[in-house]
Amino acid sequence: MVAVSDTVVTAREVRKSFDDEAVLESVDLTVEDNEILLLMGPNGVGKSVLLSCLAGSGRPTAGSIDVFGEPATARADTTSFLLQDALCHGKLTGRENVDFYRRLHPAFTDDWQRLVDRFGIDGDLEKRLEDYSGGMTRKLELSIAASIDVPIYLYDEPTAALDLTTIQTVHELFREQQAAGKTLVVASHRPMDADVADRIAFLATDGIVATGRPDDLLASLPPILETGTANTNALATAIEGEPYAVAGNVRGFLDEDRAGDSRDTDAGGRDAAALVADAAAATGIETDDLALVEPTYTDLFNYYTESGPDQDEEFR
């Protein structure tokens, strides 16, 4: 019997090691009923391993994971888990892969027929998966995983190898699942997937370093400076962390000594000119070649995973 609670998944002090090498360290995470939680982090940080533990198919080396108030290993029947590049067999045709999961999972439905048509691969079901492109394989895997009628869906890099139009279709599918009362955990390293999230949790080598609503996390960022790539080394003298590339330019987070109390300053605000002028003087970059820009999900990803300074305790 499912316990009555707003929290459907709870991970406490989860650690996972392989051959004495820690992949996950001190992970604390909750997933709320009927939310879309985006688990973000760079490649190799352990997102897939964490999802496997949440699904009950992997066991933590230490710590605990409860799903609906019981150990995750006892509630594997409540989740559908799309593991990146591991759901389908290459020697089987698309239809044979579907038939395999139809026989394997008692909650499998006929929704796959609608989904393969929606993803435009209905005419490719007689082909072997080894003849599929990466994008076609991902579409079939999504069609299979989303056709299992369970309360919780765990998607590992669901938009990998997909074009922008198909990513929009995937996001629409996620919103439809949420509207039907489902809970989704989506692991990704692609900032555009934040568009569909209610909350974002950032995973790093030392656990979850930040969680929050997307708008709140964006508002937490310090001012962001942007300049041309020729000024990369100069920009580094006025920022915390490392410069990073965005759309042919480089950006960085203004260091706290220069930013002061200006986290609420937007790119067009009254204090923007003063901040740019100060940074220009410190770096030697011409004022016209330096700008304060509005934060994006790409900036948010870099701040909490790659290029940013130490993160705020407020969002841990």
C-alpha cells in the first residue's frame, strides 16, 4: 500500500562505490509527488548511478533510499527507468524490443503505438536497432519507457542525440505525464532541459550542491560579465571561477568583492553601467567590449557544476 505523503522518494547520505572508488558521496535528495525534478551535472558525476539506485536496480554502498516509505529495492514496480543507451538490444528489431518489454513488465500499455507515431519512427519498427541512428534509438527507448503505467518515471539523458524539434516533443510528453499525476526525475547535462523542470538539483562529486526552483536559482547568480574570446585572460582577473564559452563569446561570474550587494541588479539596471566600468578598469577591456548579461540556464549549469565559485549554503 502506498504511504500518504507529499514526498515520494527520499535519499539519505547515499554513497556508492565500485572497487573501493566512490562514485556517489553523501547524496541527500527528496522527490515530491507529481513534480518534474531535473537532476543536473556534468558527464561522469554519477547521475546514472543515482537513478539506478532510485529505481531499486542498484544498491547504495551506504545510506538509504525510500520510495513511498519503503526501501527502493522493494518498490521497483513503481518506477519506469530509462537508462541511457541500455534499454534496447541492437540485434532485435524495434518491434521485437517492444514485444520484449510488453512481456517483461505487467504495467506495459499500448501507448507505445501512439508514441512511435508521434516520434516519427512507426515505419522503422521492422529494422534492427543496430541500423537505427542514435536519435531513432532514443525515440524508441522513450516510447517504451513512457508506455509503462507507473507512478514514477526516471529518465537518464532523455534528450541525448535528439534535435531541437524532438526535444520540444519530449518536453511536451513530460508535461502530459505530469498532468496525468505522474512524478518524473530527469537526469541531464543539457541546460535546455531546465525549461520543463519544477525544481533542479545539481549533483557534483561531493553530493547535491544546490536545489531549488529554476527562477530562484537563476536569481541567486552573481552578475555575469560577457566579452569576446580575445579577452578571455583579461576577463579572468575580474571573475570567480573560470571563464566559459557561450555563443562565440566568453562569460564569467563577477567576484564578490566587485559585485558587492548587486545580485539583484539585472543587466539593464541602474547599477549595471557602474559594474561594467569597474570591471573594465580592472581588466583593461574596453567598456564597449564588456557587458553585463541576463542569466540563462547555461550560466546556471556552469555556476553549479563547472565554472562557478563555491556555492551558496542557501540552496544546498
